[in-house]
Amino acid sequence: MKLLICTQAVDKNHPILGFFHRWIEEFARHCEVVHVICLYEGAHSLPENVQVHSLGKESGESKFKYLLRFYRYTWQLRGEYDAVFVHMNQIYVILGALLWRLQKKQIGLWYAHGKVSNSLKVAEKLTHLIFTSTEEGLQLSTPKRRIVGQGIDLDHFAYKERIHDANLLRLVTVGRISRSKNLETLIDACASLKEQGTRFTFRIVGVAITEEEKQYEKEMREKVKKLNLDEQVEWVGAVSQKDLPEELYKADAFIHDGATQSLDKALLEAVACGCVVVSSNLAYKTLTEAIAPQYIFKNNDSGALASIVYRVVSLDFSQKYESMHVVRAEIARLHSIDGLIGTIISHLKKI
């Protein structure tokens, strides 16, 4: 198959989208040729059968030029791809579907967010298939939905045992700093742990991108200061996909309270690296409730989170990680990157 991919960024060092570089590598293993149209082009080292075509955000081009370049690339390359895979940004489907359908190109959209926007509803009418990670990742009723897993690189996020300090609990969370991540729940839980006399550190890995997110980060930093948690809480900032496993290896437990229902890949990466993951995420609960229900709490319940984390402190090594090993096996079965890409290609060929 010859494939055209449309995505937001091709940059292996991108703090949010760096993981997609690995996806492109895997697509290249399954396809004769891969062309990638991206809004932003950064650092990459891709196989010879991959060509990247940027719309020009990295050089400050206007949105009008983005649009012109998009149509130029899709037209000029029309003989070099049989199918189109659009990653997350459904606007590409809306812009390109007429041209692609007239040329009988198969169109597949990846969407795993949980929110149903008007643009998603339009794109659903235009695309042939919508791929998503879990049932919760696409809250739109459609026969076009295909659940294919999250796509975790288990070679990169490899399990590693830790040297544990029984007197210090090391907590971490990873993700874009936004209101949907409910950092206030995590910070309030940390305040409870401190009141109980627990010695711990909490590293917040991630960045705020938009002005709204930067305002939220400011509010959370002020909250940390107000609760006298400056010595325990560290704002790490951006960490590349390449370096993320090392960050996870420093932690005993990954804590998370996202507001969206879709499965957060950061949770699976943390489990894969050997962290105990404590989360309120609905899709993660679906994956783990039969295996590790003791690490699930209700959304926005900082008291329950603190209670679970406090119990983690008292467990010995084998007790902490026994159930997580079973969860990791489920991730390997349902969410590995090789299984994901192979399944997507298979579905596109059947259209």
C-alpha cells in the first residue's frame, strides 16, 4: 500500500506529539511508500520510503499558505498514495475528502478524545472509517468506528525494576498542563499526604501550550505555594519521548485525574515502565478494574487518591507491582504499536 498521512507535527522532540514519529516508522514497515503532510516539521529520522511535506508552521507561514500548500501537496502527490490516514485533526478530512473520494482514495481518521465536536460529526460523514483506541475514545455512534488500541512502543517503554526507598514515595504525572488534567486533585492529595506525615516527591512532567493553559499552570503553581508544597512538588517541564522512560523509572507511582473519558496513553506508558498507576480515567478503569481495582478512584476525589497512595507506601515490592504486571500483559495484548498499525493497514485495504 502507498499511504498519505496528515498530522499536526513530525518532530521526535515534540513534548506532546513526539510519539507519532514512532507511528510513522511503523507505517513505513507496512507500506511501500509513505508521504506525510504536517502542519509543523521538526527533528526526525525516518526510513527512506517516507517523505515529509510541511505546511510551514515552523517558518511562520500564514494560514492561507497552509491551505494552499495542503491542496498543492494532495494534488501533486495523488498518484503516489492509495489511502489517507488522518491523525486526530478531523479538519484535514473536511478539507480533503471531496478530492480524495473523487480519486477513490480510502480515508481513515484517527480520533481518541471523547469529546464530540461539530467538525467530528461532519468528518464522520466524509471519511470511510474512524479508528480509536477504546470504546470510550469515540463517543459518536457510527458503524465506521474501529477500536484498534493505543499503540504503545513496549520496546521503548520497557519494564525496569527500581531501587526503592521505603522512607520516600516518588510520585509523577505526565501530560499537557490543562484544566482537563485536573491537577488540583493531585495537588490536594499531596497536601493530604503531607498532613499524614508521608515523605514524598511529586514531579509534574509536561508543558502548557495555549494562553489558557499557561494561566492554569500559574494558578496551580500558586496553589502549590499556598499549600506549602514547594519542597515536595517539582515542575519538570517538557520531556522528549526519547527521555520519557527515564523519567518514569524515577517514580514509584503515577497519579492521574483526567476529565476526559478517552484512554490517556501516558497511563499505559507508565505501567509499561513499571509504575503503579492510580487513576480515575474511565477507559483505564475498563482496562484494569478486574485486575487492579484498588488503584482506581472517582474523578475529583483527592481524599480517595491520597488514601490509595498512602496504602501504596505500606506495601512491599511484590505487592505493589504484582497486579501491574498483569495490566502490562493486557497492554501488550491490546495496545502494542505493531498490532495497532498492522490492524489499521488491514482495515484500509478492505475498504
